Amino acid sequence: MGDVFRSTGYYSPAVSHFEKAIEILEKSLPHNHRDLVMSHSNIGELLRNMREYSAALSHLEKALGLQQKSVQSNDFNLGILHDDIGSVYQSMQQHSTALLHFEKALEILRNYLPNNHDDLNRLYKNIQFCKSKHRL
């Protein structure tokens, strides 16, 4: 149900449904199950879209922590989570922290994506932007 609300732009009800899903999943699945990771990631993205950055970071960092416990350090989804966290920090004007996450995302994702992939190009641009802001 959360996906339906998200796809129609109703972010608050989507967050509520994903939070209810987490409550249910936590009772029935191992603490680092991928469904929990995805639910926290989904909530984080929704909260970022709602400009609730601190809450978004809380969920995205929770997803990252859970994911790190269950996969190798260069897993594709870790790259995506670092990119998402970097985007939140960039929105908060915390460019040095955003830069760290964008660089980690690039380090991971360049192992999976072709050199000319749009996501890699966006990461390069975000890294350059953060570096230019960090120098100021």
C-alpha cells in the first residue's frame, strides 16, 4: 500500500504504511533482512522528498547499517544507499559529509555500471559540486 501512495505523490500516508510494515517485519524476520532494509530506504526517500532531512537520514542510515551487516562491503545496494545519504546531506548543505558518501557510492557503483552510465555521471557532478562548496 505504501508503494501505491508513493506513486501517486501522497508521501505522508506512504510513510505511515511503510512504518507499519516495518513493525510487522521486525516481529517476523531477522533484524537484517532485505525487506527491512528496503522499507527503511523507502521511508528515507519519502522523507527526503518531504524535506524532512533528519528523519530521512535516520531511516537511510538504519538501512545502511542493516545492509552492511548482511552483504559484502562493495555490494551494489550499499552504493545506492551511500548515494541516497549523500543526496540528503547535500540538501542540508553539509557538503563535506555528502562528499564522503558520494565518493563511497562512486567507488562501489563503478564496479557495476558502465563508465558512461547516467548515475555515474550524476555522481561525478555531485562530487565536483561538493568539492567546490567545500573549498569556499
